[in-house]
Amino acid sequence: MVRTFELTINDIIKRDSFKDAKVIAGKQGISRHVRWTHILETNKFDSLINGDELILTTGAGLKLDSSSALPYIRNLIDRKAAGICVEIGTHVSHISNEVIQLANQRQFPIIIFDHFVKFVDITQDLHSLMINQHHQMLNQLNQLSTRFNELSLLPNGILKILQELHTYLKGDTLYITDESRSYYYPPETKFMEEKIRQHISDQSHQSTNGGFISLNEKKFALVPVKGLGQIWGYLCLQAEEDNLQDFLFSVMDRASVAIAQIMLRNRTIEERKQNIEDKMVRNLLHGKEYDPDEMQTIFPSTLKDFNYRIMLIQTDQPETNTDEEDWNEIKLQQSVMFRSLFKQHGFYPAISIGKNDIAIITSFQVKNDSDRAITKFSQVVQSITDIRAKNIFDGNTCIFGISNVYKDISALMTGYQEAKRVLFLQGANISSSIFYENIGIYRILLKQQDAYLKSYINDYLSPLIRYDQETKSELLRTLEVYLNLQGSKKEAADQLFIVRQTLYHRLRKMEELLGKDFMEPNNRLALEMAIKAYYISEDIGSD
């Protein structure tokens, strides 16, 4: 049986000092907790009462034998006094019926002594009892803290702490985290997890300091588990109505500290792993040396059965003065978030996170060589785009680049360059494709030297470019639209927002500058490539 370490009116009236006392009203309130006793001989006591005091009085000047005492009793009740003891005979001959009726209605115990008593003896007895109980409570809490700390050092320590809480406090226990995994004991308590999690989410602004919640006609005590200035989760314990006591929260506070120590150690280990993984990914993508043993801890053990793609995510997060500790926490949370998301779609990710870019080596198995997992990758990209994690990650600001598929891990550096080229095209608004295999002719153009591209552009487009610069016209843009629309004059004029006569004039000028055969298949293909090369060259030059 768990000791409550809280004194009630019922405990007090069993003391020898109360053997001649009688409870004449408010008997249903004898389970009220008593924190202290207070001798009170005035009706002006607002600043003297803190709550849960047992009032001792001779009734001098209080007129408890008449209805005029009703405001005094109401005020005591409103100030959360535990009850009142009245010495009958010296100043009060009896307690009025009106006062007794009010006390019964409000379940406020009135205890009388029908002879002279020494209040000093009563206070000494009760205060000694309270102090002794407080010392016993502290001793019990110290023992529990030691036990919780011991359990925190064992494997699966969080579950063992929950089991200890359940054994000691006789209530179902849960630890709800902001991650996908939660802990509960006994196992049948699992059905409450989602309901408690939803309540915490709905009432997050009220849950910071814990308290009591009611779900499915059950009452749960809630205590936040805090670390590094953040709330990592909530410790929950089913509590009966008569167990609403400070001792319960004191025990849970000790347990929450032990759980926070486990979480902190786990975070430290996860940060170390993430730093190793971060370095490994960057080394692989840049063709640097790496530790094969460390690689085995990051990638699946059967590497020969896996294919690889490199995904680069470029973020446009606003500049903030984030200190190193906060940035490490953000990195860790992003890593956990991305790892969980990729694994949900059957990928094994190795992640490197920078402040403005994220590199992910994705390992995956396929049924046949034609399966390139494009659908799954597209689903992952959509899921990332939908993320809105305040102060952690905003997927709405991202662009993506995904490499070709490779079977050999030694080709990762090539894949990295491919993903960078896709990012370049997206950032320059040249292509909207996120997959390298879908960027078409740009796969060839982006591999060319800038000098070669400029020479090619000059051979085919220099007359138009020079004319546009000299006359502030838009022949190059007109040619691009005209070619894209397969030579349709009506559609080209509509898209350019010009009348057809203006288009005809521009086309005649193009024939003068490029030759009348510029729409012949070979010439047309050369011009289309030159235009794409021009935009690439312009964006490279502006970097």
C-alpha cells in the first residue's frame, strides 16, 4: 500500500488530542487534506489563510452561535480552509443551525470541543506529526530517485521506470514523446496512447507545467519531461480521485528527471552518430577517403543487392542567429524526420544536413532493372514539400535534385554531380524536372565547357542576340516560343501577347539574320540547343 504522506481531517480526529472532539457538521469533508493548523480569533483573515489550514478558535467575537457568522464561514470555505475546530463554553455556547446547514452543504468539517482545551498542545502534536511525515516523504522520495536513476542506466530504462511507477503507485503509466515511439505499462494501456497524444496536441499551450486530464472517465496525472530547455515528452499516470496529492507529482517529477537523463544520453549518442554519418556522406560524395567500418554502420550490410540515388535538397531558410547547440538540435530533428519518412517508403537513407542544403544517399532494392523507384521518390518529395515544422524545417521553400540510379557505391560522386546539375536547372527556372534522367538535352549541355558553349551559341545566335541588344527587341524570346510551339504563328502570337502582324515582322527579321532556312529540321534542332545553351551560360555567368 502506498503511503500518501498527507494528513486529513479523518486522520486528525483519531489523535489522542481529539479524543473528546465531535464532528457536528461537514462529515462528508473529513477526507480534506490538512497542511497546517492556525489559531484564528478574528474575522479579518484574508491575508492570513493560504489554504488547507485547520482553524482553531474559541469563537471570540465571531458570533458562531448566530446566523451573522455565515459570511465568516463562507470566507473560510472560499479561502480553501480545511475545517474549523471550536472550543465551546468560553465565548460560544453552541453553533447555530444556519452555520451547520451551510457546513453540511459545502462539506466543510466543523469540530467542537465541549470543554476547555489547550490549543498549544494540539498545534504541537499536529505540527510534529506533519513535520515527521514530511521527513518520511523526503526519505521515500530520495529512495525512489535512487531507484529511478539505477533503472535509467539499464537497457530499456524508460520502460523499467514505468514498471516501477506502476508497482509503487498502482496506476497505468505512459511516456508520450513527440516522436513516433511511445512507452506504456502494462501493455493493455496502449489503447490510451493516441487519445492522450491528441489531448496534449490540442492543449499544448496548457500542458507545459503538467496537471490532470480526464479521458474516457479516467483521470491522468501529466508531467512534462524536459531537457535542454525543451519538452521531450509527457509522463502520464492514471490516478484515482482520492489520489490528487502533491506526493504523486513529487514521485512523477523524480521519474521524469530520470527519463530526461536517458533522453539526453540518447540524444548525445544520436548526435555523435549523425556527425559520423554526416562526415561519411560528404566524403563519399566528394570522392574522399572514408572508414569502411564506419560505412557498415550507416549502409545496409548487403550492399551488392542495393541500388543508389543521390537526393539533394536546397533550402531557402531565412538567416537566423542560431547558436551551435540549437543548430545541433535542429540537425538532429531534421535527421530523425527525414530518416523516418524515407524508411516509410522502403528506402535506407544516409543523411548529411547543412544549413542551406541536405544531401541524402538513398539505398533501395528493386524487383528488376527497369524499376527505378521514380514513383516512390516522387512521393517522398511531396511529403517533404508538405512539411511545416516551425523553426525546424519548411518544405515549401525547397527545390530537389535526384541523380540517376547506380549499383556501385563508387559511383556516388558522379551521382552527386548529376543531382547538383538538376538543382542548377531548377534554381535557374530552366527545367522543372527533379530527376536527372528526365532533363533531356541538358544532360549533354551541362557537361560541356563554358568556352565551348559560348562558341556554339555565338555560331547560331549571335546575330539575334546582338540585334536585341542594339534595338531592345525580343527576337530571341520570340524564336524560343515559336520553336516550342512547332512553328504555330497563332499560338506564338497569343503566348507573346502580340498581334500577328508584329510576329510576322519579327519572323522576317529572323530570316534576314539567320537565313530563310532556319526552320529546316537540322537548323531548327541546332537553334533549340543553342537557346538552351544560352540560358545555361547566362546563369553560369551570373553566379
